[in-house]
Amino acid sequence: MSHILHRNLRQVPPLAVAASGIHMHDSVGRTYIDASGGAAVSSLGHGHPDVIAAMHRQIDRCAYAHTAFFTTDVAEELADRLVQGAPQDIGGVYLVSGGSEAMETALKLARQYWVEAGEPKRTLFVARRQSYHGNTLGALAVGGNEWRRKAFAPLLMDTVRVGACYEYRGRAAHQSVDDYTAGLLDELETRILEAGPDNIIAFVAEPVVGATGGAIPPTPGYFQGVRDICDRYRILFIADEVMCGMGRTGSMYAIEQDGVAPDIIAIAKGLGAGYQPIGAVLAHQTIVDCLRGGSGVFQHGHTYIGHPVAAAAALEVQKVIERDDLLGRVRSRGATLRRMLGDVFGTHEHVGDIRGRGLFLALEFVQDRATKAPFAPERKLHAAIKAKAMECGLMVYPMGGTIDGQRGDHVLLAPPFIATAADLSEIVSRLSDAVEAALHT
Ligand code: PLP
């Protein structure tokens, strides 16, 4: 048995020995199409020569520099690029090693901002029931994923909860989309008023929900409404773009498509595209000015913040995305994949919803399309589809769980941006085989 404690303690997964383009290869000679980019990470595919060369150059020059002593040109250039490409007036960037760290950083930065702004009474975050913001204690506290939280619940800070924007399950048949959205915003405002607006640090949300429901986009106007409410009550808005950001939805930040500027954005996954562990937090100019004019220090830090090899990899990923117009490609390939999924699964009796943005798409499985009744939880359909997909040489990201009292099985697709139309067609064909195999066992 393996000594590694990752994931399932009773199973040892295949041994990955090589990867290139959209393919992963294991030690017994099997090849898998990486249709989920790992967990929506590998946006450029595997083995990208330009990113690898950039990492080599940086390792040769300076593999590590502690931020208490030095900054590096790659970290500075990466921060400059992120500031220039951001959807709001960004005053600064904090580079960390992944998504949970980015979210912890965002939460602490928001809290320290209010302390320095003379409002230390603000201690609460408002977040949505259907959400995942990371596995460290602060991020887990704001996340709404019950099974991930369960064992640790007594250790987690209280969070004000509001409903998810999940049209497929949340909107009643007789309700218009506008009425459904207005209801969600009413609930947000009510919870804020109950908790007391001047006790609240920030509202936290994923612009397109990832790991707790599968590529769920907001309804039109939802985030504009959120922004208005946050402004009305002087509450910060933190967008968790760890999964949906960095081009995955066809714009660099998913929230751009909603025409809204958050105060803080957390990014990770696609930032380093899997070549290095890296995440970042982008903070609005007002926040940075407040700290700069106040204590002058953000009370935070990790040994590997601003790691130069990670920064070099992320910088090159940014350059490749721009040079090869990969955002345009995500939009066109995303439309292609969606059409293909519609052709194969659009009328499938057990597929209730096909949704998402760009190359961030998901299927939701149901026992009964008319009633939207989910499959029995014991069946673990999402896990069965993942297992069958692996047998078919396909990696998909499965999700299941109870959300707002409703259980669902989902499969997320987040293929590399470089996937061709032929690759996408093969992905859909293998997925169809895997789904049928899982449904009939
Ligand atoms: N936030 C979101 C929206 C995520 O999807 C994830 C991971 O899936 C995280 C935060 C945590 O990121 P990490 O796993 O890199 O710590």
C-alpha cells in the first residue's frame, strides 16, 4: 500500500509517467485524454515547450529568493501584467502557491483593510451555500460544501449563508429568470440587514461555480445586483476565480462577462496551468492605498510567496495565452464542445442540464428529466462515470453531493485550450460510452 495520503486511503491510482498536449500516460502503457485539465488547471495542455523553457531559464538564474530580502523581475512582471489585464482598478497583487492560499489571503486582506480603515467591528463574511473556496480552515469556513466541512465544522468561523444562484434547480417552473434573480438578491440583502451591514467584511462568491455543482453560470444581472448591494452597504465583494478564471470561460476573468468589478479577485489553477503551484490575489487600489497609508504592512506571508520559478511559469502562460489568442480559441472551441454535448446528450433521458461558459462545461445527471429527481446518493453515479471514463481513456471531473437540500451528480469538462475540434469530438464520444456504461452497471 502506498505511503501517500492523497485522496482515497484505500486505493492507489494509476502511476502517471508522462504527459504531452492533451494526453496523460501511465506506467502500464495506457493513455488518457485530459478532458478536465486535471481540475481545470492544465489550460495549455502538458509539456508546453515555451513554459518549460521559461522555467529552466529561471531555475538557472535564480531558483528561489525569499521575499523578506528580494523581489524578482519575473514576479514584478507577472504582477504588472495581472494589474493591466484586470477588470478593475487594481492596486496590487499578492502571489501565493495555490487556490486555498489565495482565498485565505483574500479573506485576511479584506479583514485587515477594515481594521485599518477604522472599522474593526467587521468580522463576518457572507457566502453562498453552494460554493467551494478551498480546504484550509478560513477558506473551508466560507465554503458551503457540507461533506468537506462536516468533520471540521466546530473549528470554523461563523459565516452568513445565502442561497446559490443555481437556475436549473432553484428557479420554479412558473418563475421568470428575473424574478428568480430578484429573489436571490432580496435574500442577500435580508441576511446582510439581519447580521448588520457594519459587521460584515465581504461577500464571497465564485462567478461561475466549479467544484460544488459543475460550471454553474449566474443568471443575467445577478452579479450586478450583488455589486449594487455591496456598494449600498459598504461591503467588499471577493470573487473567487480560482477555478473559473484565467481564460477558462473565454475571458481572462469570468466576472468580466457580467460587467462587474470585484474589490478582490483570487486566482490560481490556470494561472500556472499546472507547470508550477501558484495563485494570486488582486486587490483594488482603495485597499492597497489604505494599507500603504496605514500600517504599511499586510500582516501575512508564506515562505514561498512570489516564488520565482512559479512566477516565471505563470508569466509565460500569460504570454502564450495572448500570443496564440487562446481566449478567442476558448470561445470558439467552447461553442463547438457545447454543440457536440447538445447533439449527444441534449435529449438523453438522464441528462437534466448542460451548462457553463467557454471550455468550462458540465452535465447534470437526473433519474427523471421531467421531475429533475436526482439519482440515489448510494449509487454514486458521478464516481461511476469517472471510473468508467478512466477505463475509456478519458479524464473528467466528477461531483456529487447535497446542495441546498438537493442532491445531484455532475461531470465537469475543462479541456486544455489547445484541444482541436477532433479532440473534442473524441472526448464527447468517450464520455458517451462512459455514461452509458455507468448507467447500466
Ligand atoms: N476556490 C475554488 C473556486 C476552487 O475550485 C478551489 C479548488 O478546487 C479552491 C478555491 C482551492 O484551490 P486549491 O485546491 O488550489 O487549494
